[in-house]
Amino acid sequence: MSASDILVLAETPRGVLSGIVAELLGAARRLADATGGHVLAAVLSADGSPFVSGLQAADRILVVNHPSLAEYSPELFLAALQAVIQAETPRAVLVGSTSIGWDVAPLLAARLNAPLVLGCQQASIEDGQVRATCSLCGGKMLANVRIQEAPAILMILPGSFTPATSTGKAQVEPVSPPADLPAPDGARVAFRQWILPPPGDVDITAQTVLVAVGRGIQQKENLEPIQQLADLLGGAVCASRPIVDQGWLPTTRQVGKSGMTVKPKLYLALGISGAPEHVEGMSGSDLIIAVNTDPKAPIFDVADYGVQMDLMDLVEPLTQAIQAKKTT
Amino acid sequence: MKIAVVIRHVPDLIEPLEVDSTGKAFDLSSAAFVLNESDDHALEQALLLKEKHGGSVTVLSIDFGDVDNSLYAAAAKGADQILKLLWDDPNRSPSPQQAARMYAEVLRSQGPDLVLVGVQAPDELDGVLSAELAVCLGWPYVGVVRGVQAADGQSLLVCKEFPGAVMAQYEVRLPAVLGILGAEQPPRYVPVSRIRAAMKSTQIAEQEAAVPAEAARVEVDQLYPPAPAERAEMLTGSPEQVANRIAALLEEKGLLR
């Protein structure tokens, strides 16, 4: 145990090591190199052994096994993670900006009265202080922050850090769960079941062309010409969160942190500002063309080509121009 | 079921965001404010629960960012009681930690079964109000929630969103705090005429809550907009010119078949 160690929460929803954990380990290694400490990975599970091979970039893998940790539940996981933190007293705790992270990181900070930063894109340790650059306001602002107290809890945005390479020498150590950890059914928040999306809708992760719409579409009726454009391109229509929240498209069409991750050959982003949560799900596309009225929209940071224009002014001429190209 | 909903006004991201002379905080003196989107969904979820299972909905807000309009809109949508907590600095919003303590003080005396709060606000940097509030009250918490149903008088069935349009369903014992990402249906539209009527008929109760001292554990050194985009090549011209250019690009890359 050392106050210079960096602890990573290795989350495993539905029995799969979350993709962001490799990035967290990469960030943790950079910080640990600065402190001279070790990289610790905490796995909270009914049986953590299947995840050990994916955590070999850590120095130590702390495995908390308990039947109550078979599926994620905020209270139970928080209690188990708190036990690890109390035993290890790390300098910083790195948590992904994920569905689980959005519970665990703020609850942990509030319980421990510890400093928390959200939307962390860069992190370093200088003069004993954790320094971070964080994204806020949907990526329209950045904040450089400094944290003196330990443990600093950093919620890391996916895509911000290079994944760590495996050393293959991580030491696996069992950690006793809290003695009073309730049985799964005894918890105030008890997992009941996973609910999978209904089958039958278009699988947007399998499409080579996606026409994505965001808040700039303004009304549901505007989806019709956009669907025609997508049909012409042999693709499908997908969306950012506000469109799904409005009920204009099903959740199976949502791209981003809590939706789908897509990597089409063409991603035509219409009226999407490019909040980090959306970019996370589409930045791996081969060609990104973005249309937005706001010249400062963060989507232009990830797009290959940008157009500053109202999307509805462009859709019809674009449909005609593509139609013309296809018929010649 | 007695439901409390916390709503906040936040800077409108459509408008330019200004930084004050310290370079470390927003200049909110001329900012436009809007209802925080996930709080709007929290209100909708509360109204849906009330319609389905009965009970009452109380909407609480700290008096910041011209929030009255949204409070009257909440009344017009069907909230039973509106409560505003006094706050005397128009240029600085309370931190999530301060706000949580203020709301907790009031909620302890109100005694709701359920508190719904939007899971995120765009200007939150060093705390999440919904989770802070749950810890202050000592109540169970689930965030990133996209649907709530009453299971029985003692508990709720709550859907938490995961990637890939997957949900995890939890049974949550009451009283509880939920961080709402989205309601089961879009926030309802309320005509301006009904909001005007609510302005005449609704009494916004005002209450003082002790404002805890700010204990910033995260020091902001600089707040700034990101450097202008460099990656995208901007296509300019009339819509027809831009459309032809995009069509040519797609043809060149073999994407028109």
C-alpha cells in the first residue's frame, strides 16, 4: 500500500471487461510513473479470475470476490470499492465515464468527502498535485484543474488516453469483501435482470453508411427527407441522444456512450454538436462529414469535412446531387 | 407516492459562453439560462408516476438563473407544489455539494418517498448533484436511469441504461434518490397560455435553507473554450455548391453505388 499508487476500477458489466479499462490503465501508468507508485486494478465480481488476463498492464490486481458482486449494484460495489481504497490509500482513483462510473465516482466522492473531477481528458501529477484537463458544457469548454487532497477521483472520458501495454507480470491479490456486505436480495438496490433491445430494428453497427441526426433537425417531420438521403446512400439513419429522448427514433439507433459504437465508411453528421458522449461512439468512422450552424461545434474537431449551414438547407440539394451522380 | 423533483437552470449552450475576468469561472451576468435537460426528464418521469399510481409531485429549485418560468411551467404540467430555495448570488450557482446540502435540509422535513433529479448538468465539473443528495440523505441511489415503475408501496423497478441500448433493471427500496437520464416518454409540451394561467394561479413557496460554506477541493486554474477545430476541412459556398462537392467526394471515395 502506498499513497503514491493509482487505483483503476476495472468494471465488468454483463461479465465483460469494459473497453475503457485499458485506457484507464494507460492513464494510471502515466500518473504512477510520476509518483513512483504502482498501478492497481480493482475487480469486483462473483469470480474475478476470468478478467485477470485483461488487466496485465497493472502491477497488482486486487480481486474482491463475493456472490453479491455477480452483477453491478451501486451500493454493493461502492462498499467493496471503499474497502479497497481504505486498505490501499491510493493517490488517485480512475473511473470510466460510463454508466457504472456515473454512479460510483460521485457516490464515492460524496461518501469519502474526496475531490472529484468529471470529463477528464488529460491528467498528470506535478509537485505532488494532480492536474487535469476536463471537458464540460458538451465539449464547448475546458477547465484546467488542480487537486491537492487524496484520493483524487477522476472520471475519465473514453478516447482520451492511450491504452496501456501489458507487462504480463501483474500480481493477483484477493481482497476480503466487507464483512457486512448484504446478500444480493438484501441490498436496498437489488439487480433483477438485463433487458436487451427488441430484435428486428436495423443494426447500425453493421452499416457502411450512416446518416446521423441531432438536435439541429428541429422537428420529427424532417426525418423523412433524411431517411430518403440515407436510402439513396444505401445506409441507415441514426441519431444523437436528444432525438432518441424525444422518441423520434428508437434507442437502437442511438450513437454514443450509452448507445452504439459505430465505425462506418461514411458518417454524415447532420445538426449534431459533437458532445464527448456522442463522439465516443462514432470517432472511429472512416470518413466524417459534419453539418452544423455553429462554427465552434466540437463535431468539427473530429470531422474530416465540415459545413457551416442549416442541415435542412443542404439535405435536398445533396440528395439531388447524389442522385445525379448515381444516374450518370 | 410522494415525489420530489429537483430542477436547475443552466447556461444555454446555444449561446456563447463567457469566462469572467479571473479566467476561472463563467461570467453569468449576461448569460441566457434554460431548464437542465435531464431535470426536465426527471419532472416528466415524476408526472408519469403520479398519473399511473397517484400521489403528489413537489418541484424544488434553488432560486438561480431565472428559474421562475420553469417552475410555472412545471405547475402547468401538473406539479402540485412548487418550492423555491433562496439564493442571493445571481452570478454564481451553488456547487453540487452546497446545493445537495440545501435540498437535503428541506427534503428531510418534506419527507418524500422518492426524489428525482437529472443525472447530469452541463456545467457540473466537480460533483454530481443527484448522487451528492443521496449520500446527504443516506438513501439508496441509482443514476443514468431511463424508466421507473412502482413495484409495490415499498419499492420501485428502475431501468438503468448501459451501452448498446441495454438496460439493467433494479428493485430499489424507498425512500430513494434517482439520477434520471431520460423519462419513459419525451417531456410533455405545455402551451404558453397554460403557463400564463399557472403564473396567476400558482403560489411559489419560498424557503430559506442554510447555505453551507464552499469547501472547494478542486481548484480551477483556467476555464477556456477549446482551440478552434483544425481537423475538418470546411466546405463553403451555396447549398448546391456544397452538395455537389460532397457528392464528388463520396464518388471519389467509392461510396456511391
